[in-house]
Amino acid sequence: MSASGKPAKAAATTTRSPRRILRASAWILLALLILLGGLLWWALNTQSGAHFVLARAQSALDQKLVVERSSGTLSGPLVLDGVRYFDPAAGIDAR
């Protein structure tokens, strides 16, 4: 009993039901899938997305790939001008 004469409350536990956790996890997964779908749509269907993907490819190849100019989208007509891949270690110089 507490000082006021009322019975003391037991410590409240914050256990959540498995169904509530599953529902929250499903909503989070759905939100992540929608975000991933939006990013994929942006990369494939916009010119800025194509530039972003091209820049990541050039960075991943340690600047061995050079593209002077690009226009269009990855899903539609993509025009690349001044494409060169130069790898002296492998003896490749493709233009």
C-alpha cells in the first residue's frame, strides 16, 4: 500500500503483442519498398538519375571510364558522347 492508503500499482510492463510488432514491421517494410521503388523509378526515368548512375559507375571504376556528355534516360534513348575506357594495367584503351 502507498502512503495515500491505495494499493501500489505493479510496475507497468511495456510488452507489445506479437501482432502489433508484426503490423508495425509490415508498415515499415512497405514504406522502405515504396522508397526503393521511387528511387529506382528516378534513376531509370530521369536525366538526373542517369547522370547519378553514370557518376557512380565512373567512381566505381576509378575514373577509368570517361563520358564527356550524356543525354536521355536509362530507360529511354540514352546518348553517350565521348566514351572512353582506359586501363593501362590491363592494356585496354577503348573509345
